[in-house]
Amino acid sequence: MSGHERFFGPVLNDVNQEAAYDGLKQEERMALVRRLICEVRSQWADEEKYNTFRNDVRRFIKTTTHSPQFWSLMGEMLSGFNDHADMVIDRNADATTEKCSAIQIYCSEDGYNFLYGVVTQVLRTEDVDMSSLRTAVVLAELLTIELYNLRLANLQTKGIPISREWFTEAWL
């Protein structure tokens, strides 16, 4: 699928283009999503919780059919530990840096269809289970972390000194 088709072509799954709800229902769903983002982020450094998140994603994707490339990248993404490059967390798990498997998944047709489909479904389905919603949040966090780390790496290669103080000043 070309980039043009991806943005201007048909919806990539069987979910209707219109939201299944709006107004108060939409506000409630987004409040729930924001709460889950905070919950996932606050528990990310807890190795037991992190492993639970990864196992939930594994269980979720086992119910779907994908290409061998997708399975390989998903296995890589769900191995080791993924976190922001400027964070220092003492972990027993291997901290693999710069794998970019979530970005590669997102950039593949199969992976994009999967990620887009999961997020679309949890945002547009009137009654969604918490496990699916949390899985969508975890997948979005894994992609966000890799995009953040890629941006950080690009800034550093351009000679921009990156420090915690730089981030504080840059985002205020």
C-alpha cells in the first residue's frame, strides 16, 4: 500500500469511519484512555507489571493473522526492555537500545493495519473491554518510546548537547 493510499484510501479495517459515540461518551472514553496512559506509564518501571503488559500484548496478537516479518518484529519489540533513552532504570531485563522494531512494525503494511485497527477499534467501539484498551495503550507507548529515542539520537548526531536540563528548557 502506498503512502497516498494509506492516508486517502479506504479505511483499513471493518470499523465504520464515524465514531460509535460522541459528546459525553467521547469525553468518557478519552478520560479512560488518559487514565490508562498514566497507569501504564507509572507501572512501566515495575518489572513484574512490565512483563504483564508484554504478555497481554502477546495474548492479544495471537488471535490475529500476520506475516512472518510482523511476527519477527513483534517478538523483537516484546523482548528485553524498552524505555526512553534518557531514563536510567536499574533492571534485570536486557535493555536493548535502538531496535526500532515498533517503528518498523508501524511502517509495514501488515503492522500498520494491525496497530491502526487496534487503536481505531478501541476508540470507535461502544463497549470495549479494558484488556483491549490497555493493549492499545501499551502498543502506542512502545511506538512513542522508539520515536522519542530516534529523535533524541538524531539531535545528538547533529551535535546538540542533550541533557535533562535541555529537555526541561526545551519543553517549557
